[in-house]
Amino acid sequence: MSHSHDTARAWVDIDLGALVANARTLLAACGGRLLPMVKANGYGLGATAVARALEAVDPWGFGVATVEEGVALRRAGVARPILVASPLTVPAIDSCLEADLRPAIGDVESLRAWVGRSSGRFHLEIDTGMGRAGIRWDDRPALGAVAALLTGADGWEGAFTHFHSADDDPASIECQWRRFQSVVQALPRRPALVHAANSAAALRGPSYAADLVRPGIFLYGGAAGGIAPRPVAALRARVLAVRTIEAGETVSYGACWRAPAASTIATLGLGYADGFPRATDVAGQPARAVELGGRTVPVVGRVTMDMTMVLVDDGPVAVGDVATVYGGIVSLDSQARAAGTISYELLTALGSRVPRRYSEA
């Protein structure tokens, strides 16, 4: 049996129509304009393809994590504003200016350096409880110095914060929002663009939408705030080999799985180098499984770098059959839970040797 090169082993099918549908769900929920996060190569699915597809919802711009990610989008022809959400460092100023990138500035020295060298647009980050980056909401000396620098800063375009528990703690959102608003109100003026909401906060309604919302995982098919998105990515792998082993025989490194009876084992052309974690089953979660032949079959033995073995005693299987690791009967989020991780990590772990195949519907 022959297959095209991109489907001979493992690949991911990406439904750009579902991506856009998820964006429209967010817009309907919050009523704000989108600043979609396309960092980490569009959550592993291809930043350029994602950005082009999201043009359908007229986003304000796009968010990335690094200057290099922003430059790559510019080279691909993306003309909308690009916010580099990781904190600006002084050596990166020239690169931001050359590519017309908006930096996120979260400390006094970087702000002083930026406004001293340029009138380029930038966004001020306020730390309201994430404890990661930004000027702390209660650091009065720093906020005083910031206010003085902002007074004559023509490029000051936006201010933002980041919610740490929007999925499951509404009280924390309200607390952070109050802190954020107290800082914004104390600054020399309100900037044109105030933003705070991630996917989960945006799905809660317009209360925290402000001028922009910054969706991430929900766009890409990961659940947020209790609302199920349309699946976007379906990770596939072909069956490369089939064998029958006797009771007591073992599978994979460490011989950690032993057949309880004569068993049929199918080997899939996918491993941890492709983005399927090596992790063994997690206590309290269902055993890891994939979809094969219209049913779920369990993963057995340790996932190896290039291959994964599954137990297929309950139905026919042949070399060349296609398994769906997630994005079908097994959802992205359930596969992540079974591996003891989160949907973000599964998507961003997709290896460079896994072809991305795009469809509009």
C-alpha cells in the first residue's frame, strides 16, 4: 500500500474553518475585538496559516511571545499590529522598531530606554497577581516613575494585565480587574487599548472585554471556561506493523507492560519526538487510548521516540490503517489529561517532522 509522503507516518489535520468558528464564538460571548495569540507557531499549528485564517474576523492584530516570532509574521506578509507579549529587554529595541512590533514593557528601565529612543507604539504591562512580569499594581514608587515617563510618551498605546485563574476562580478575576483598573485610572491618561481577558475570561461575557481580548487555547480547540470549542487539530498516525504476542510477553522499553493473554499489538508511526508524550498512565485518569477503526484502543508499554504501541484485540487492524490520537473520539483535552498535562502542551509539542495539512471546513 502506498501513501503520499505527508501521510506515510504521522501528520496533523488542521480545520481552519473550526478555528474561525471558535473565534466567532468568542466574539459573540464578549463583544470585544480580538487580539489572537499566535505565539509558539500558532500553538503548534502554524502561525502564518492561523493568522491568515483569522483575517475573516477582522482582528485588531496578533500576539506573539518573542521578537523572532513577530519578525517571521512580518516576513510572511502579516501587516496588522503585532504585540510581543514577553517583557521587552533593551537589546531588543532595535529589532522591534525595524519590524514595527509593539513591545510589552513591564519595568521602569525598559520604559525609559524605549521612550528615550523612539516614539514607537508600546503596551504597558501591569502585574495584578500573576507574579510573572509587569509592574506590580501596588508598587507606588515604580508606578510614580512610570507615570512621569508616560506623560510625554506619544507611542503609549495600550495597558494590559493577565488573569491567572480565569478558568475556575471568578473571584480572582474580579480582584485582578479591580487592581488593574485602579492603576489605569491613576496613570496620566487612559490609553487607547486596555486589555486583560484571555479565552476563559472572554467567554464569561463582556465584563472584562475592555478594548481587546487576547484569546489563545479556545481558538485552537482546547476547552476554556467550561465551554467546549470545535476541534481544530486531529493528530493522525499510520499503523506500521502488527504482531501477535503470547501471554506473558512484554512490550516496549523497560518491559513495563506484560500481555495478560495472547494479544494483537499494532505499532503506530508516532512517538514523543512528534509530540505524543512518553508519560505513562496517570493515577485517577483513564488509561491513554487512541481511536482506531472507529473505537478506542489502549496504549500499551512506554511511548518511544518514534513509535507507539496499542492493543487491538477487539477488532481488525492492518498495516496502513490510520489512528487518530486526538481530535476525534478522543478529544484534545482528554488526551492531555490522560498524559498528566494540558492541551496547550500537546499542541505546542507537535514536532517539526509532523506535516500540517490545512482545510477550510
